[in-house]
Amino acid sequence: MELRRGFRVMIRDKLILKLVATFCLNAFCNGGILLAMVLLFSLGLSDHGFGFDPNRNGIIFTLFSLMGLAWQLIFFKPLLFSIGGLQMYKLGAVCIGTASSALPFLSLIYWWFGYSIWTEVVLWVLLLVLLCGVVIGWMVAGSVLVTMQTNATRRTMQGLVQGTNQSLSSACRGIGPVAVGLLFSVSLSVPPRFPGLAFWVMACVYGACCAVVMTFTSEEVARIQGLLPPPPLHSDLDPDIDADVGADVADVDIIKEQERNEGSGT
């Protein structure tokens, strides 16, 4: 029942629909990209993988976690205040999309230059650079999109919209690894047997998310920044939604009356 009401709210508000769809697509890719990296790093060199043993895989994901921690503690907040949530999301989508596209090609360094200490150093340097891109996009998407949804949603609709968003994104997050694992297997089963298909599909999805965000109108941008209140959601199809909207309008009237009283010193 609540999920159905959430769908009705999203259908009547295009901005909420865009934000929820973007969040779900990000959840799909974020759920799959870690699995794709494990599969690629563990794949043998003869199959155009990295040929990493468990020890090297452990090092990679330890560094990945440390990068994520450093991003959250040092860079996230200053950058958010500097460029804003919308631009920050675009930056994250571009970073993780570019990194996803490029990761499968790194193993070709061994094929082009052979195995040596220098090729190993170059591989790890480039790999860490691309991992930084994955970290930025992976860490930015959820928190920034939730903030934009909160700003764009009426106060009395917060629970309904966020609950619907979490339900849909959880399903997408679960489907992500299944789809990515299938794509990875297919890419190794058909010519040219190169393990890039899953990464390129995810890069396209991240690019689509960025494109959706770039379609926001000036009014929608003002809403997600909290500068413009959401429009009323009057509907003849769901009396409960109308009741929530009426309660929200009444609350706004009360707040305005309080502000007038404070301004007049009464």
C-alpha cells in the first residue's frame, strides 16, 4: 500500500521520479562494480585479467577502503560546500564512469610491454589513479542524491518517498551483482573474449545518470538546493496524499504566522 502511494507521488512529481530513478541506477552499478573488480583482478593474464592472487586482491581493497575513508574525512565536506551537491554528483559520475571504462584495458600493459618491474610499477600507479575515480563516484552518489531528494520533497512526504526509494534501490542493489556476473561470464564466452562488457555497461549507466541530472531545469535545481518549496500534489486519485498535502500547507501557514509574530515582536 505504501509502496503504491510512493509510486503515485513520484509519477506526479517529475523531479522526484528523476532523483529516485537515478538513485536506483546508481545502486545497481554500485552493487555490481565491486564484484566486477574482484573478477577482473583475479582473472588470469591469458584471459586479459590482472592475475592477482588473494594477497594482492587484499591489498587493492584495503587501499580502496582507505581512499574512501580519506575522501569522506578530508575532501567530501569542503568540496560539497565549494561546488555544491549537484556539481559534486556530476563529478562523481564522470569519475566512476571513466574509471569503469578504462579498468579492463590496464591488463593489456602486460601484453604490450611484457612483465617486468617497471610494467608492474606503471600498472599499480595507473590502477590507483583509476581506483580514486571509482572511490569518488561510489562514495558521492548515495549521500548527495539523498540530500537532493530530501530538499525536493514536501516535509509530510519524506517518509513515503524515502521509503519507496530505499525499497527500490535495495532491489536494484541486489540485482546489480547478478547482472554484472552474468555479463562478465558472457564477455569471456564469446569472441573476442575480453572482460570489459560489464564495466562498459556500468559506465553507460553512470553516464545516463549524469545525463538525467543535467536535464534539471532551473526550478528543479532550486528545489534540490532547498531554495524553492516543492509544488502541491493535488490529486483526485489518492485522498491520503491530498490529506498529507493539506497538512503540509497548514504547517507552512503556521510557520509563516510565527515568523510574522516574531518580526512584529509579539
